[in-house]
Amino acid sequence: MNFLDKIKNDMYQAMKENDKNKVRVLRTLFSKLKNKKIDNGGTPLNKKEAISIVKTSIKQLEESIVIYENAKRFELVDKDKNELLILKSYLPKMMSDQEIRTLVIEVIKESAVDNISQIGKVMPIIMKSGGATIDGKKANMILKELLS
């Protein structure tokens, strides 16, 4: 079963369970995935592209949570946090901070980088090595810490 089918099946299951919040979130995600498929000329999305769309949705929700918290709109914060939990369940298991640190150290050694000005040379290698399971922000923070 591909990623799009999994979302669709989970959406139907949520409909049967009358979980309106989950249905809304999955319907929106399913729509985004189908739109991307249409943009690709009807070519089915690979898992990496689908996960990228989920990550983008998560990032947007995290940004709106901060905005709502600053505006003291706590009912919207709760709503978005629930949506966030649903979307995060579709991400692969992410690397732990220690795993990211180990990967960053390894890439620094292989690249023989010793200066923070060379961060642009190393970051793409780290992201490629980590694939969809690495958090780019954490990797960047660890890289800056190690090169400072």
C-alpha cells in the first residue's frame, strides 16, 4: 500500500469512527498530496515527496501555534496541537539528538571541515545522509556548536 492509499484508508476509518477532527486533517493532507500528484503530471508521488508535504504541513502548524500563543488564542493552539499529533504520526521515526550528533561528527571528519564558514559545504551532505529521518534545524544547531 502506498502512502496516498494509507492516508485515504485512515481517513475512511476516521469517518467510520466519527472522528471529525481527524477526518478534516486527513482530508486536507490527502488533498495536498493529490494536488502535488496533479502538478507532477499525474505521476504517483514517491514516499520522499509525500513525507516532504507532511513535513511542510507540520512546519506551517508549528508556526501558527506560535502566532496563536502570542495572540493568546489558546483554543486555536489546542486545535493546531491536535492536528500536529495526527500529522506527526505519518512521519517516519526521526533520528534522536544523539544519532544526529554522531552523524554530524562523522560528516565533519570525512569532509575535513574545521570552520563555521564551511557550513554550506557540510549541511547538504548531512541532510542527504539523514534522509527523511533527520531534523534539519537540530542538525544545523549541532553543526554550528561543533564548528564554533
